[in-house]
Amino acid sequence: MTDPLTRWRDHAGAAVLLDGFHALKHALRFGAQVPVAVTTDRQAALALAGELAEDVRDALDELLKEVSAETYASLVPRPHPTGVAALAVRPSREANLRTLARTPRTAPVVVLDNPRNLGNAGAVIRLAAGFGATGVVTTGTLDPWHPTVVRGGAGLHFATAVERLGVDELPAGPLFALDPEGEDIRGSRLPDDAVLAFGSERSGLSAELRARADHLLALPMRPQVSSYNLATSVAMTLYHWSATGGAVPAP
């Protein structure tokens, strides 16, 4: 059998880095193809699986190969406390686009309009996966599959369709854009096929996306408080959707 370092080198160019035990756990749960996984302490990693992820323990037992701490550190940009890393095959763009385009939808698509912060984008993907959103689309230059975004998403890119598109390529559906000048979201019901758009952390919605919006909605906010964190805004909006008719899928 090919040694793990050779397999890592063979796949590193095109694969997605899964940084840490929890990212690997989530990727496996949602069907990711993982050709190689390494750990600095196989026994400890499997014990953690027995405690927190019994459903994927057998898969981890098959996959995980132990390497030295020095070798592990050479494979990742920033060693994770769990001492686990893996490479996964990125879902095809064509498959994600089919998922995003499919109608009728049973859950919204989240759009991040020209986001800037990699960590925030990862947190949003993690939220969207938790709520069972159809997908997360980014516009602009940020790569939603950047390793820092995947790290922030804890491997949950594999639980929802994640792609970068132009504003003119957004999925079909009523476009609800979050904007301070919009109507209070508490007076609205968000349909399952909604496209929910959020502006960048610094400059808000682009003029192009704002012009395309069917509805402008505002989150409740105390006067003199300037804004919410992007992930917080997405969480509040998805919770409102789930509480007014949408539903988080049952396990």
C-alpha cells in the first residue's frame, strides 16, 4: 500500500485540506471522498471518535495513518490541536450548480455579496449546513474553498453546495437582501425557495445586487449600534426562516 506521504503529495495539488478532527468527521459524515488522512496520535484520534463520532469511527480506523509531529507540521499551514489532517476531493462545480439551480427548493440559498473575511465566510457555511440551507454562494473575489474558509466551516462545505458566482448568475427564487433601509424582518415570512443576500462586512450590499433584490429586509437593532457580524446576521435570518415555516431537517 502506498505510504501516506506519497498519497498526500499525489493529491495535494487539487484536493481540499481538512484541518483537524472535526473537519474530517463532518466531511466523512456528508459523503466526502477522502484519499488520505494522517494524525500524530492514532490512538487518541480514534478515542476521540469513540467519544464524539462513533458513526464514523470505523471509517477513521481505516483511513488514519500515524506520522511524526514534524511530518504532520510540514503538511499543514497551521497545526491543529487535534493533530489530524486529511485531503478530500472537492465536489464538482457542475454538481453544485445543479443543486443550486434545482427547483422547487425546500431551503433557502445564502448569498454573501463580495465578502472580505475568510473566517466569517467559513462560519456562515457552518451555519448554513446546520440549518439545512440549499447552499452558500459568494460573489466577488473571495474563494469560498480557500483553506481558511474550509477551516472556519469545520468541514461542512460537504454538507451544502458552496460556489462562487456572479450576481447575474444567482439561483432562481425571490431575492431577499438584508439592508438597514429595509422593512423589519419580523413582519415577513421567508419562503423555502428564498435567496437570502448579505452585504460585505465593510461596505454592505453592492449596487448591482441591491438593484436586483425583490425585497429589502432589516434585522432588529438597537439605535446607535452600527452593525452585526456577518455570521450573526445570517444566523438571525436563517433562524427567522426556520421559526416561520422552514425547518431544520430531522436527523
